[in-house]
Amino acid sequence: MSETITLHGHPVSRGVGEGEALVCDKPLSFIAVGISNEEGIVRIDKHPLNGQSIAGKVLIYDTDIFSTGGALSMYTKKTIYKTAPAAVIWRKAHNIGAGGTIYAGVPSMDQIEEGLPWDLISTGDWVKVDSEQGIVEVTKKS
Amino acid sequence: MRLSDSDKRKLDGEEGPAVRHAMEHLVKMGGAFEAEEMVDLHSCHLLSDYRTMGEGGLEFYEQLVEWGGIMRVPTTCDPMSMDMKNMDKFDWPEGYPEKQTRISDAFRDLGVALTFSCTPHLGHNVPKFGENLAWVEGNATGYANSVLGARGNREDSITAPLAGIAGRTPKFGLLDPENRVGECLSRSIRTSWSGWAATAVGLAIFRHWE
């Protein structure tokens, strides 16, 4: 049986979402030229997630960088193309990611009490983010 | 977050659906960043670029128009994603110029000045000392905070227009005077090196905080 751990954090966008984790320890942007709205695939040269799809994943990264337009890009991914992540966890939320996830209704959290999110969660783990309760359940990939 | 009586009336829909919708978002933003209250907004600067916002962004602005939204503060906008005067020289995807035009039309209805510039602080939209901003443009926000003494976070492209419609924004980050106090002091000894020295000092401080 797979190991399950429970983490605690600070709710940003309230809701419940779950999916497979896609993890990096670098900043990222939802801007359309960085992650295409239509496909949800990261296209940022030399970024650790370059070429990966964020659609339906629980996306874990440092915080938002690049354009403030990332918020509306996130909204378009969620409402038009269904390429938004299931949930987002940051080390620390920036307005851009917070505004985008709150408006698009994508659950999000930051400031995980147990440590840095990329030290606790690995790509491929199954993660349930409950930002109503401020809880993250991680089922480690066996 | 503590809401004023006027905030509560806006949230209850007494000033129309656009204002209520805006306040609902702003309350959630304030909650996420643990703001204690909202402050009056004085200036707004919005995202115009269809390539970035996509269909969802266009629908977002058009919905605000349909709900009777109007910017309550002087509002300018960033450049659009195409050169309308030389449209025929490029091979635009079908329907693209129409979508970009619909954004301008929505802006006109919302009362946005169609300045299409990244530098509102150089003439179109110059805030005064101590005024509160919701600007999506980072370079302009940096200038306004440091040179003009206005107060603004590097605002996201959804919260900025909603703050403009509500005329209010949650007080957190650089909007809170408590967060605007200097935390370190550097002295320059050779002014001829000041550009390089400022960069080195900036990087040293950044690394210290990281």
C-alpha cells in the first residue's frame, strides 16, 4: 500500500482539487507564450517543466514571474480550453497566481508548514488539495 | 477583512452587478493576503493584449460591460497585440483582428482611455504621492512606487479592472504604508560608478533575502 502524508498550508483560492503532481522548485508563469492556452504545455526554454502538460495536474512551483497577464491566461485555460491545473501549490503566492486561481476557481495554497513543497511532493505523486481546510493529502507514487 | 458600510453595500449589489462581482473577487483577494481592510483606489492600468488574455479575457471584459461596469478612477491601458494601422502587412489568423478590436470596444464602454502604452506615468495617468494604484504594468508600478511615492502592487490582470470598477482594493503588500519603510541603507562613495554600484547593491540585497 502506498504511503500517504498530510501537509498543512495557507489557503489562497478556496476549493478542493486533486490530480497527479507536476513539481519544480523554480518560478513559472501562466502567460500564453510560456504555457500555451490551447494545449497547456510549458514552452519556456531551459525551464525544468519545459514540454510538460499542466492540464489537470496539481502544479507545484516557487511563485509567479513574468507578465501580470498570467492571471487572464489562467482564466482562459480554465474556461475555454480546459487546460488549467486541478490545483496549485506555491512556496509563496504572488498576486498574479492568486488573482488567476481565485477568479478561475482553481484551488490553491502556499506556505506549507512542513517545509518546501518540492521537498515533500514528487512528480507523479497523487495529491489532493483541500484549501477549504488548509490541508494537502499526498499519496506517494509506489 | 473589515469592510466599511459602503463596501458592504457594494457587496450586497446596491451599486449593480458589476460592482458586486468585483467586490466578491476583491474580498477573496484580501482574504488570501490577510488584508485587514480595503482602501480607496485612485488610478488603474489594464491589459489589452488579446494574444495573452485569449478568449476568456475577452469574455471577461465583455461580461463586465454587460453588467454595466464603469471604471471609477482614471484608467489607461497597455499596448494591444497588433498594429491596426499596418494590419494588412501581416498574416493574422482568421478572426484575430476582430477579437482585438472587441477588447478596445469593451474598454471604451468601461471608460478606459485608449492610450495603449506601457508608460502611463509619463503623461497619461500620473498618480500623486500616497495615492493607491492597480496597475498591471511592472515598469510603471516600480516608477510610481519609488519616484512618485504612489502605492501599488504589481497587480494581476483580473484584480486590476475589478478594483477599478469597485473603486476599492484590499490593503496588502506595497499598498500598506507599514510595508513601505526602508529595511537597509547603502551609501555610494563614487558617483561615477553609481549605475554599476546600484546593480551590485541590489543583487546583494536580493541574495540576502533569498
